[in-house]
Amino acid sequence: MQASRLAAVSVAFVLALAGLNACDAAEKKVTGPDLDDAVDSLTTALVSGDFTDVAFVDEAPDDVAAEYAEVVEGLGDVEPVVEADAADETDGKATATIRWTWPIAGDEWTYTTEAALTEADDEWQVAWSRELVEPTLGPATVLDVTPVGGARGPILGAGDTPLVTLRPVVRFGIDRSQVPAQRAGESARRLADLVGVDAAPYVKQVEAAGDRAFVEAIVFRKDDVPTAVGAGYRSIRGALAVQDDLPLAPTREFAAPILGTVGPVTAEMIEDDPDRYRIGDTAGLSGLQARYDDQLQGIDGAVVDAVAPDGAERELFRVNAQQGTPLELTLDERLQSAAERELAGIGPASALVAIRPSTGAIVAAANGPGNDGYNIATYGRLAPGSTFKSVSSLALLRAGLTPDTVVPCTTSVTVDGKRFENYDDYPSGAVGDIALRTAIANSCNTAVISQAGKLSDGELAGAAASLGVGIDHDLGFPAYFGSVEPPASATEAAADMIGQGTVLASPMAMATAIASIQAGHTVVPRLVRSVEVSVPDEAEPLSGSEAADLRSMLRGVVTSGSGAGLLDVPGPPVIAKTGTAEFEKGGRTLTHAWMIAAQGDLAVAVFVDLGSSGSGTAGPILEAFLRAARA
């Protein structure tokens, strides 16, 4: 009996001991290394580059960090998103699928790799290789990203003709890899002298450049490379001519003040918008190129390559670059070029604007070489002189006059002590009591001034508005429509009637006025096709009878007045108005010369800053343009 009890106790003890051993094993299993934690540490390290918390089979964390940095250095500051799926474990071995997402040029480069882990020394250890970063990488192979520039959008004209598009150029500069450092300055000085740039700053730039840099001195259009430059640069050690394409207009001068320029961003632009611009970027710097830079800018792409130790590249991922959105204008390349040819030989500041009365489309907006780059054509603020009598005539018609109303054209008229006269060569046969149409045909100042009292406050400005003058709109480009302010005195009111006093207008505004007369309704000019335009609510509609009377009077300017030079221009009848506006300069009284005209579906204004008369200075330019337009 006692032996049985001892046996029972022994069995119980053995069972209890066995139970304890089983509990120890289970506890050890529960408290062993956590696989999920190990994988999480790995993915965190692959983002940060810090592998301190990751155990590896054979490598030290610092060595892995250095190799990882080498692999991804070529991707720049791009930071990946790295995630892992649940790992599969069998007998102390595990495999985790690592999902990578790299933000590249606005897109996502995604792929997976496999991480092999082994349980050892009470931890999960990762087997390191470059294939963990990208599955096709071999030893010593690295990743590299190359930006692919998005082409700038073109600027299109009438009929979608490319106005600003890629055109061939030649870049001349010094290739530092082809000239010893001690001779680089000499080569730079010789090239600067050859191409006509300031030598001192260029020499300094070349000498400061890296040993493999190409330091540009100047860019020529391919067809404009001077013969001496094309032949002479080869004798300069290190000088190089690089063929390229740049977004350019047909010529250097073509609508330049309006279209603007594209070039390297300035320090000020980077400072003002550091998130948008970086050193080396190009952008619109002036004109429409600057105003519509967001639209025209292309969207850059990128190519990710695996680069082998021998430099061989293998493409892994590509984001295609996208061209910018075209900017569509109404400019007609042929008419714009014709306008610029007619202004090319004019010394003083000058401008020519041509508009389609049927649509308001600006088909030419040319600025002469004397403007020093200033856009007088659409933004000049000038006294329009007697071309403004087209506006005064409408105001007088609305005040009750007719083209046949007799008005006094005297040699002079005095208003509040201010003496007004006609221009020097005013025809003596058109002096006296004459019809309003005759006064307008011959541009009699005194006759028009004599009728100023017939107008009530605001009626002259109202007539201007009906012809598209004096009310500003945002047309999507620099445009000045003019100003007709309430006169402060009778003298000022008299001067306003003949386009002086406080009256101001641009050539575009005066082209709009005669376009409105030709069309028979208020015309609003258009240049940027995407910008919707409309007649301002303030503008009183131009009636059919008013337009007919105005066309009749302005036709008389051509058939029997100061615009007779346009009488033999082939094509439909021409209506016109000449004008001069006096201004003071250096103690001398000088005159602006103006002429406006319309023929068929073309309305034109010509301005020359300094001239003898509208018919003598502006007239020949306008005539030549009308003839060219019909050629």
C-alpha cells in the first residue's frame, strides 16, 4: 500500500515536471524575436537610410547604410514610400515582399522586392543585397534619374501659324575640358572679342568654371551667325559651337515688345517664388511669354536608369515630358512682317496697328526700332491729334449737326485767351463758311473747335466710348484704350475737340475707332484668342446712320482732302483721317504724326513720334502697308 502511494507520487512528480518543461518551451516560443517588428524596422530604414536598428546576416549596419546611400544617391532628394506585406515564415526562415513607391516627375514608380530573413542569435537577420532596393540591380550597380525637359508651348498666330516655335540656333562658348586652365582666360578674351560681348565678365566666368564646363558666350540664330564668327572661332583653343533649338519668333524683331522673351530665371524670380523656380530654369521674362508662362511651360519628365560600373545604362522607368499648352493669338505673320518692314527705316519712335473690323482681331501690332523696346503699338499714351476728329464728328452728329452743316473755318480762333490755328499748309481754298464734311476732309481745327459749345458734359467721352476709345478692359495683354477726361476749362474743351488737351490714346485705340466706323458698330480689339471680349455696357451703340455719315466724311478725306495719297490704293474704297499733335521738347514745339484708315476688312493706325504732318510722314507708311496687305 505504501509502495503504491510512492509510485503515485513519483508519477505525479514526473507529470508535473513534464508540464513545467512544456510551459518553458511555450514561453520561449511566445517571447522569441518578433518577425513583424524586424520587417517594420527594415522598411523604416529603407526610407531614412539609417540601418542602426536592423540586424543583418553578414554585414554591419553602417556598411549597409553606406552602400544603400551609394545606390540611391543618383535619385536626388526623392524619398520613397516603402511598405511590406505580411512575411511568410518556415523553420526560422522568412520572406517579406517589400513594396516600393518613388515619386518621379509627378508620377509614381512602383515595384516590389523580396527580403530574406533568418532567425539567429535570438533575432531576425536580413540578407542584404542591392536587389533588395531594386530587383534587377547587380553588384556595384546604382540608380540614377535624368530629367527630361518639357518643351515650351508654341505661340500660334492667325490660321494656327507658328509664331514662336523651336528654331535652330548656335551657341558659342568655351569648353573648359578642351583648354588648359592657364590658357582659359586668353581663349575667353579672344572669343568675347570675336562675338562682340563684354570680355572682362566673360573671362571671369570662364576662369571660375569647372574643368568640364561649357561656358556660353552668345547664342545666334543659325542663319544669323556672322561670317567672321563662323570662320574665326575654330582658331581659338577650346572654343565650341553647339547646335541647338530655342523657341523663337520668325525674326529677332517680330512683335518683340508684345511677345516678350524667354531666358534663364533671375535671382529675383527665384527669391520671389522658390518653390517654382530653381537655378538653371528658363521662363518667360517679359511680354506675353511672362504673362502666360504657366500655360506655356512644359511639364518635365524623367528617366530612371540602372547604371553599371562601366557606365552602361539600362532604363527602368520613364515619365514622358509634356509640351506646354499653345498660346493662340490673332496676329497674322505676313501682315505683322509687312508692318515691321514699313517701320524699319523710321528713326523716331513709331508704331502700326491693324485690326479686322469684322472680328476685332489684331492682325498686326508693330513697334519701330526707335521705340527702344517699348510697346507703343498697344500701350502708348499719346495725344492723337486730328485723328480724334473722327470721334468729335460723331459727338457733333449726335448734337444735331449733319455732314452738310455749315461751320466757320477761320484762320484762327481764340478761347479764353488761347489762340488756336490750323496747320501751316492748310489749303486756303477751304477757309470760310464750309460744310462740316469739308472741314473734316481738310482737318480744319478752328471749325471743329467752334462747335465745342454744342456738346454737353460727357458727350465727347460718350462718342469716344461708342468707337471703342476711353474705356479700359482686360484683354489679356498690355492694352491702353485711351482717356477722355472732363475738361477743366473752356480752353481744355477746345483742345480736346482736336485730340489734344487731356485726350490720350494708343495706336491700337485709334485703329479701334476707325474699325468701329468701318464695321458700323463698336469694335473691341482681340489679340489672345482664349480671352473673351465684349462691348462695355457704358458704350452707347453706334447707329447705322451715324456710321454711314462718318464713313462718308472720312471718305472725303481721301477723295478731296488731306488723305488724297490713298486715293489710288487698289481695292475697296479707303476711308481715312490724318492728324498731328503738338508737344514741347527742349523748348521747341514739335509734332507727332498720325494717320488712320480703313479698307475692306482692315483698319489701320500709324503713329510717328516726330514728323512734319500726318499725310506727309505717317501717310506713306500706311499706304505702303495697305498695298502690301493686298499683295
